[in-house]
Amino acid sequence: MSVMQKVVTTVARYMPDAARDPLSDASGYIGHPLSRVDGSVKVTGAARFAAEYAPEDLLYAVLVCSTIARGRIAGIDTTVAEANPGVVSILTHRNAPRMKRPSLFDVTGQGQGCAPSDLPVMQDDVIRWNGQPVAVVIARTLEEAEFAATLVAVNYASEPARVSFDEHKADAIVPGDVIGEPPEVRVGDAETALAAAAVSVDAVYRTPWYNHNAIEPHAATAVWTADDRLTIFDSTQATRRFAATLGEVFDVKAANVDVIAPFVGGAFGGKGGLWWNSVLCAAAAKAVKRPVRLSLSREQVYRVVGGRTIAEQRVALGATQRGALTALIHTCTTVTPDHARYAEQCTFPARHLYATENLFVGQKIVHLDTVANTWMRAPGESIGTFALESAIDELAYALTIDPIELRRINEPTTDPTKGTPFSSRALTDAYARGAQQFGWGERTLQPRSQRDGGWLVGQGVATAYYPAYRFPGRARVALHADGTAHVYAAAHEMGMGTATVQLQHAAERLGLPIDRLFFHYGDSALPDSPIAGGSCQTVSIVAAVQTAVDGLREQLVELARRQGGSLAAVTMANSELRSGGLCLADGSQGEPFTTILQRAGKERIEAEGAAPMPMEMFKYSMGSYGAQFCEVRVREDSGEIRVSRWLASMDCGRIVNPKTAESQIRGGIIMGIGMALSEETLYDTRTGRIMNPSLAEYHVPVNLDVPHIDVLFNDIPDPHSPLGAHGIGEIGITGVAASIANAVYSATGKRIRELPITLDKLL
Ligand code: MOS
């Protein structure tokens, strides 16, 4: 068996390009619109992704997936497939390596599990969803494996499956928790207040299944370098948790599993859970004792990796004639199979956005025989804001109050359900700035009153909301006598600018020119960073780097004191890192750290640090906010919808890098346009089979569907968040669908409460 040469971790470095990034006139790195440091390797094709590592002796694995949703494998004949040229082995439940159940994803941060489902994979003959892997064909080439996979004959004993949401939603139950929060929250008596309200709205909103459709399909290349040592290149947003959970499944120590994710070609939550393809890739490599690559086809991503759940939500609002909310009810039912437990947090926005004395939010789940659902960009908040922010708009029309004014009237001063103060919240300011730049005041209030030839024109607005999470994490920072510095964290670069902003922060924190810095990431062997999810990565790593840099400064202070030169009186209290050295804070003395290291005869010093526990999340209500403004045009004769203008005015703490931040918000808005107008995963409710598992039939937005998008940031630092920053990976999609639905109402007078808003719903 071949031995995999340990591949160096991904290292990102800023390459000076004065024309593109005129850093000379920047006062600091934080807040500078630096271009992405990983940009050039990606556009030139030099970046290598998980399926592009080719260790010696590599074999290719292809999955065979079930074509029924529920039942048993009555027989499985692999003999014809095995006789084909190139086939090395075929795994089924009869001969697959014995594997343990993985732990489900644990949001408390204590456990390291990250499975979306705790099913043991290919360990028995039971079929639980249509698309479940039933065999793995391993061959010399991808083509041989793909062809042989078509020759595996499976006989199923089919049983009736639960697939239709409408048929089974009445069986919904209250889950134990919703990502660690109570499933129900009650303040006052919302139903009684609703019945007594002067003005009320009460409506049901429906959203379909969705899939992530990252451009890079899920892929892994696995190598067992010893019986109990696994190296796996995987397109994951959670290297450390993958290592821990793969360790559980194969009964080896987490430290013996090295998960390397050099670049990830989009994930959106779809690569945060350990799905069966990664497990089966490692199992195949173990079975044949050779390196194996398993890359899902686009169709198989739909079958093997879950997406966003279908959902039905009720929002009921009661208000006084002057617009003060007296009742807010938001309930929802979502789906999760009985081998998973993820209740999507649709009611989270309603817990934090509006002041009211009577509130009820409640979530239910219904078990269906589908692939496990999972997080998909702002899971819960994206579809939750569709319902809530549509209802607020409906109430505004019922009251004849401008929808922005209605939100201003009900802006809370403390968190409506937790009672805690807000760490930072300037949503009203974001609305005011956005309204001015968008020209909100120029629209007409009467629906269906604006026209441009055959097009009906309308404007909409909705609130964006996403919590500001921070998770515990670690980082290591090293200073070298050659004047460079290296930052190490098991972080993930999925295209959002992780490496870039971490270099900016570390350079500022160390007081070093940014081109002296190296950021090492994408490997579970590095210090423990959290999952790149929950929009937590930037601040989680920043907090750990701060601790590590403090540790480095302690070492420098100690060395400088012992050296007895101009810094003989330096202490932690009177010093700072600045201009490439250790300085007295009053600026009177300083020495380059290279001098301090050289005098001490040290090649390098390093410090590893853990971020303090994120206690601020308990003391304060911490969130990011925004106002999504849009204009749509609807063809009066055909119902065709075009989004013609977009402006997002965001309140997301301090912006570390406006260029990557605007990109994140734009990406979220584009995904939201898809969610609102064209995307939908279609299940055949008779068979539980996804009917449109391809980009030809699942319609993500393309360039012509997307208008120019203006993004404004309040850029107000949150005093309780590291660097004053918040994560911004997810908030961009929130509020988008409601803003579009509200604009469609403004244009046509038709209120569409079911996504996607396709033209048939407008005729
Ligand atoms: Mo995100 S849906 O937490 O990757």
C-alpha cells in the first residue's frame, strides 16, 4: 500500500499588488477592502480541491443509491458488476467494514459530533429514504466504477413510505429543543390579545424543500496510512468535527484522523455535517487497503446530502390602530426524519425583532422518510423572515402605515423574549439610510398603481436578521527571527474571505506589515477552530488569535526585560506590539521583535491561545440586522417577474473588509432571489424520489436574474464582540424573499404566501 506524503496545510499570504490594493494610504488593515488572497490561485486553477489529490495507487468509488423510500433490500447481486474490467471490490451491507453510529451534531459546543443523522451506514438491509447508499463500487478508473455501478442489481421489498408533508403534518410533535433553545416561548397571552386587537392579520406561509447546490459537489479522497490512521481530503466546513466523528465511526482516536480541506467550492451548510459519502469513502479505502476517491455526481448530492426542509408557518399579528403590536404569534412545522433531529429555527427572528407584550412562538417537527435535512444558509431565519416580514407588510397595509414606520414603532429596547439588553443594534438607522438612498419615499402606496409599458412595478422592504454567534476556539501564532509571522487555525476557506480577513486582523494585532504574514488553515491537525457555520468563524478565530498574541507579547516582554536594553522596564501593562516590534505604549521606546529574537538566539517563538468562553452571548441579545429594499417588475400579461433594483442596508457590527463583506451580502441576496422566485426541490410524493436533481431543472439564479446590488453598512462596532465585528455569511439571504413578496404585492396587489413565487401564482 502506498503511503501518503503528508501534504502541507494550505497557506495563504497577501501578495502585494499596489495597483489593486493601494494599502499605502490605508490607516490600518481593519476596514480595508483588501482583495481575496486566495483569488489568484482560484482563477488560475492552481488551487487544489478535495477530489484533485491523487495519491499513488488511487482507486475510484461510485455509490449505488436506493430507488425506494422505505423497505428492505431483498437481494443484491453484484456478480455481473464484479466481472467487469477494472472493478476491484463492491461493498454492500453484507461485506462493508463494521462501523459505529456517528454522534449527531451537537450545538452546545461540548460534543464534537457532526452527523446530520445517526444511522449506521450500509450496516443493515433497511432502506430509510429514496437515495440511501446501498453499494459502493470500487474500480481502477472513474469510468469503470460508474459503468459497473449500473450493473449492480438490487431487489427491494418495498413498504409504504411517509413522504407527503401535507398528509402527515397533523402528526407533528414538539421537539426537545431547537438548536439548543426552547421550542416554545410564551410571553403574556398572545391568542387572547390577538382576538381583542383593533387590527390583525393571521396567515399561513409555505416554503418548499431547497438544496444548496454548491458548485463543487461533495468529494473526498481517503488514505489509511496505518490500520488506525486515516488521512482524508474532504470538502468540508468542519475539519475538526469530521475528524472526531469519523474517529467514532471507525473506532479510532480523533487525533489519528487528519481531515484536510484546502479549498471548499461553496458549502452553505451542506458540507457542515458528516454525510454518508465521506464515511463510505473512508470505508472503501479501509476495505481495499488503498487510497480511494469518492466524488458525488450532481444528482447524488441531492440524494445523499439533505437540504432545507419544507415548512409551513403561521404568523398572526395584532395591533392598535396606531400600529403598536399587541400580539405576535409565529409557529412553524418543519420536517426531519426519525434518524435526525434538526428542527429548523424558523421562529428565531420573531423572538428578537419586535416589541410586544404578548408573544407566542412554537415549533413542531414531523417525521418523514426523506434524507436528513440540514442547515442551509441562515437556516430558519431565511424562511422565518419570509413569513414574519410578509406578515408585517400585510399589517402595514391593513393599518395604512408605512411598513418602515410600523417597524420603527415596534422597535424594542430590550430583547422581547430574553429580556437582555442588545449588545448593539441600529436597525432603525439602517432603515433610514437605506430608505433615503433607495428613494423609498418616491413610491406610491396604492398597490398596482405603478406601470412601465406592459410591466407592473412595485417596491418592497423587509428586515434581515441573523444572530451573532461566537464559538470557543483556539489559534497558534508564531514570530520568526526572519521577520515573518505565522497564524495557525483549523479554519475553512469556502470562498468567503476567511484567510484574507484573518491576515488583516493578525497583521493589525501584531503590528506587522501584512505581507510578512502567513495564515495556515484547512487541516484538523491545526488548533481547534469551530465549524465554519453559524456565521461564527471570523470572530471565533479573531478571539483566539487575540489570546495567542497576548501570549506572544508576554514572551517578548520577558525576553526584552532579561536583555536589559532600552526595554528593561517593559511590562504587559505598559507595552504594545506596533511597527514590527515591542514598544512602550507611550511611544518613547521600542525594539523590532527580530532584534529581540536574534539577541535571545531564538529562531522563533510561538504561543497557542484559547478564546475566552463566549459569555457575552448570554449577557446580551446579540444579532445582526438589516433592511432589504427591492423593486420588481411583473409582466401584466404573463406574470413574469424581474427583480430590477436592490439595496441592502446592513447593521452587522464593524466591517473588517468591505469588499469581502459586500460580496457575502450580495451572495446571500442572490441565493435569496433564487429562494423567492425559482428554486424548489420537487419530491414525487408517491415514491419519495427527488424529481429535479440537476442544475437544469433546479433553477438557481443566473446573471440575468440578478440586478445591480447596492450594499450599505452601518459599520458600528459591537462593543461586546471581538474586534466589534459580527459574522456576515448568512444574514444576506434573510429578509430577501419577504422583500420580493412585498414588492410583488406592491406591483400587482396579489399577496403570495407560498414560495417560490412563480408566474402561475400571479395569473
Ligand atoms: Mo451555515 S447554514 O451555518 O453553513
